[in-house]
Amino acid sequence: MKSVVAIFKHRKQLVFFSLLLLVFLSVPLCIYLGYYKASIFEITRVIFRPDNSQLSIVVWDLRIKRILAAIIIGAILGGSGTAVQASMRNPLASPFTLGLSYAASVGVAVGLLALNEGSILRYQINIQNPFIIAFFAFIFSLIQVLIILLLAYKAGLSSISLVLSSIAISFAYQALLYLIQYFFLNEIYVSTVVFWTFGDLERISWEELKLIAIVSLLIVIPYFVYRSIDYDVIIGGDDIAKSSGINPRRLRFETIFIAALGASLATSFVGVVGFVCLLAPHISRFLVGGGHRYLMPTSMAMGSLILLWSDTLGRIIISPVTIPVGIMTSLLGVPLLIFLLIKGEKHGYRD
């Protein structure tokens, strides 16, 4: 029996490290793939000796930057989805179940309205102060989460109260967004808000990438890894968690806040790519089971891999036109998620 358990644990470790290896091997391939053609030697040269050439700009600002963003944001979304599903005991929950997409969209609309700036070209948005727009999106997302947590706290901070609070506030933000679009925004601004909701890694700047990397590496990822064992306990119910010395209300509050912090920051910079929050945990659970000691890091690696290749395929399928990564994750993820839900439901929360 012990040998079987050891083999199963070894298989879980093998899956995780295989995903890490795939992410690592995908990076040079994703750097090379793209509309702008150059030899491997030329690309390697500008990687180690960047200059002001067009190739250097393409490699660093249009490929490496978005590759790093995909890896970091994918890990945040994969881990956040896993943590929220465990704390709420709902396999279809995610930070975006809290309505972050609508809240962030309202923030973008209010930012455009307040600053009275921003224009949209055929395939890209040009905003004079993109960091300010991202700030509005982040603040509104954070306000959304705080309101939900406050309402849920008044109701006992149970998983049901969190879901009901999220639904109620999400519809309120949705109505507010439609009102702003209908009465205050012209066609250009409405198009800007809609395009922003598609999700696009190209719009993130190096400064924003540094900020989200710091937050993820110092707060989001360490917290989820630290709480992995607690998530296994709370899945069994609040009573079991209490008997094990875990405060389920505190764990649920912290998890929702940290997950929303990471997801809100990512959404404010690159738009809505929330489907990764659902897809990465379900694929990972199918591969390694429900034990969060292995499921959590596997979901993070899976999220990075999904977002990395969704963005890369979006760049090359109909180049030079780029399909936003939010659209690609949905196109690639929906069939796979449906298959996993039908075929692999028995793998839901296995140990």
C-alpha cells in the first residue's frame, strides 16, 4: 500500500516538473514564432545584446515582455482559481465569479469619462495615460471585492453568502456599466471599453510587469502555497476545519482577498482573461487529483502554459493581425473544459 502511495506521489511530482519543463522549453519557441521573421542567430544576438534595431524592439517589447506577462499572470490566475474553488467548495468558482470583469470594465469606463481621453484604432487601443486607466480598473475591482466581503461577513462569510453577494453586486456593476455606456460614452469610448474586455498582453508595460511580478512573488504565490494543506481540510466542511484548528471564515476571507488582489492587478493591466482561472485548476485536478499540496503548484504551472500558448497562437494564426488572448483562452478552453467536466467528474476532489 505504501509503495502505491509513493508511486502516486511520484507521478504527481513528475506531472508538475514536466509542466515546468514545458513552460521553460516553450519560451525560446514562443520568442522565435511571430510575423516578423528572423534567423535563430539574429534573435539570439538581440536577446543577449539588445540594441535600437527593429528586431530588438520586436523581440523584447513585442515578444519577451508578453511571454513573461503570460507566465506570471497565468500562474496568478491558475493559483487564484484553485484557491477560490477550495475555499468556497465550488468547482466552478473563480475570482471572476466575484464579478471582477464587470467592476474593472466600469473602472475603465469611468477612467475614460473622467480623463476624457483615449482612442481606438482598428486592432489596438492608444490611450495617453494607460497606467491611469489601469489604476481606475484596479480600484473598482478592489471596491467590488471589499463590498462582497462586507456583505458576506454580515451573513456569516459562508460559501453560499459569498456566491449570493457576488451575484448581486455583479449585476449592479453590469447595470452601471450599461448606463455609463448608454448615456455618457460615445462610440469610440464604448469600443475602447469593449476591446479592453477582450484581454491583450501586448498593452502591459515593463513597469507594470515589474509591479505584478513583485506582488505575485512576494504575496500571492507564497500565500497560496502556504495555505495548500488548509484547503484540503476546508473542502471537508467548516466543522472539520474548525476541529482541525482552522478558522474557516478567516481562511475564506484571506483567500478571496489575496486572489482578488492578484486577479484585479492582472485584469487592470491586460484586461479580462479570467477563463484561465477555471481551465487551469480543472486540467490540473484531472492530472494530479485534489490534494492541494500538488494541485496548487500544478495549477500555477498549467495557468502559465495555457496563457503562454494562447497568446502565441493568437499572434501567429492570422498574422499580422493579433487575436486578443482573452478570446483565444475561451476558444481553446471551452471545448476542453466541457470535455473534462463530462469525462473527468470522478476526478473532482480525489486525494
